[in-house]
Amino acid sequence: MPITFSSRVTIGALCASLVASAAHAQSVKGVTKTKQGEGGSVVQGAAGTDGSAGDNGLEHCDKPMGALAVVEPQHEVLLALSRYKLSSPVSLIRLMVQQSNCFIVVERGAGMQNMMQERQLADAGQARQNSNIGGGQMVAADFILTPAVVFSEGNSGGVGATVGGLFGKKIPLVGGVAGGLKFQEAQTSMLVADSRSGVQVAAAEGSTKKADFRLGGALLGGVSAGGYGNTNEGKIIAAALMDNYNNVVGVVRNDASLQRNVGSLKQEAAAGGTTKAGAVFSEGDVLGPKIANVRLLAQPTDTGKVLATLGKADEVVVIGSEKDGYINVQGPTATGWVKIALVQRH
């Protein structure tokens, strides 16, 4: 039976009434309540060696439990994020890690290339004298964290569908009420591997969701139906990452075998300015003099007894540790110490 209206009831008024009633009903049920991410990303604030600010909801530790490198997600994850004009989440995660003080963050991203460039300049003699840039100064990563993100955007029914179904094909303009109830959810995972053994030692997931009641488009040639705007996918993902990272902290905190002996961030930062640079040699490395007549000494000091004099063609093998700018080696005729600055790998 066709729907008829009195002269006092317009189609526009009926649509507006239906929209308002549906919005009120959903609001009463709590569907439109924001679960996370309301009023800006939950990941915000700042962090330095003296502490952090503006990091509500984040787990905190009295001291770091190890040094952590955060690597880029797989290409497929970055591609999916780019569809929503979102870049890599690595910077966001690194901010959270430093704010929490649960791990020391070490640079293994784009900045690593610049660090190595500075060392190359120093090796080539281009850096200012006493710049103190070289080998043996970088903090090793105890753990490698790899993030992943999966999020969905689906239509869970909607007021637009209800209004369109009521009027059917007889009034096609009602189809201009776009959208409906939109339910968004983000799921993330963080995998933590021991950098020495390569064994995955911790894994955790995080999630958050938000119901977004969206009404948009034109209604009967320009009568707009007011409502909520689209949820910012970035806020949802940031909230899920925070939830995820808090779970990672909980796993490592509850397992003493995973905790490494590192200093505070302030101590590590101070050490970076005082640790003397030098070549990094390992036991078994084969070295040779950079110049002729390099002295092989009995003690790691300039005043040590000379055991032999090495030519440029001679080779020595590292058999011990470094000390005071010298390295313990086995030479052609004796065992002793040579100045690190005068030898190089062969």
C-alpha cells in the first residue's frame, strides 16, 4: 500500500525525524561511545633523558630492561597504511618506548645511514680533529621489535539503509543519506626477537575499536542531516599500538630471564660523549700495519719493551682484548701489543 502524507508533513521532515530517532536509539545503547582515541591521538607528548610528559595510559618502568631496535613493518603493512594517508608507525612506537623508560631505543632506521656516513668521514680524515667518532661506541640492541597493523572498516547496518528501505524506489533521492553506523577496529602485533640468538622471545597483540555514527550527503537537494564525521583511522591505530606495547612490557617485566643489564638513558647518553672511539677488532682477525716499522710491544704503553718491528707486508692475529689504545696480537716472532691506530684488517 503506497505511503501518503498530509500537507503538514513533508518528506524532508520525516527523514529528519527518522534519522534523529535512530541516532538517539543508538546513543542510548552506547554504540557511538568512543572506546579509544577521542580528541587526538593517545600517543602524544615528549621524552628525553630526564623523563617524559603527556603519556597518559602508558606503562612505565623504574629502569630500562634492555636496548631495543624498532624495525619497519613489512611492505604490505606500509602499503595498507598508505591507503589512509598514514606513514610508518615506527616513530610513534619509538616515542612510546622512550616515554615508558622500559627500554633504551637504539637507532637502526634511516638515521643509521647518517651515522655510518659520519664514521666514513672520520675514517677519511674529513671530520674535525678530536670529534671522537669511530668504532666501539654504539650500544648493541638486545632486542628487535617488529610491528604489524591490521584494521578493518565495515558497515554494520545503518540509518541510511533503513530510510532507503522505507521509501524504496519511489523516492530515490532518499538514497542520498549516505553511510550509517560504521564500526572500526584496529589490531596490531609486536614480535620481539633476541638480537644475539635470533630467537623470538616475546609476542603480544593489541586492539581498539570505535563505533562511528556517520550521516552524510545531501537529503532532497540540499537538506543536510547533521552527524558525526568519519573516525580518524590514525587515532584508532595509535591506540591499538599503545595497548600492544603495554602488553609487551608486561611480558618482559614478568620474565627476569629476558631482562638485560643496561644503564639508565641518562647514563648511556653521557657514555656516548665520553667513550673513546677506536677500531673494533675481534679475536682471530688478521691485521697488518698501515705503515712500515710498527712496533710490537711487551706492554700496552708507548714505553713498553720493543719485541719486534713490523713491516707493511707482515701480518698479526688478534688473540686478546683492547687496552689503552692497543690490541693484543700474535706476531711473526712474538706475542705482544700494537697500537690500534697503526693497524688495519687484511
